[in-house]
Amino acid sequence: MTAQERRLLATVVIIIGLIAVVVGIIYYTVEAKSLPSFLGQLHGYTGHRTKRGLVAVIIGVILLAGGGGLLLWRPRSRR
């Protein structure tokens, strides 16, 4: 994998990680009945979807760390 391909892959992974963190924050801050339809509304339920929020934040952090690792990783030179 060339450096340019690795940089592109890292950028995509970081963007997906940021989206996952934002979705996790939305799950924590917006009541389940008020969520956007693509996140799964629960009509009549006033609580928050904390389990989904926690999973989304964890996955987002893992993806951000992986993307950062891809950006920082340098292959060893062959002898």
C-alpha cells in the first residue's frame, strides 16, 4: 500500500469515526421519541438510548485511533 492510499484510507476511517461519535452524542442528548427516523424513534418513550450511544461512541473512538495509527505508521525500510 502506498503512502497516498494509506492516507486516503486513514481519512475515510477518521471521518466514519467522527460520524459514529456524533451519532453517539445524539443518542445521549435527544430523547428516543425525538430521534431522526434513520436512528430509530420510539414513540411515547421519553428516555434516552444510552446503550446505543455508548456503543457508537466506543466504535467511533476505536475508528479514530485506528485512523490516527494509519496516519502515523511508517513501514520499515527493506534491507
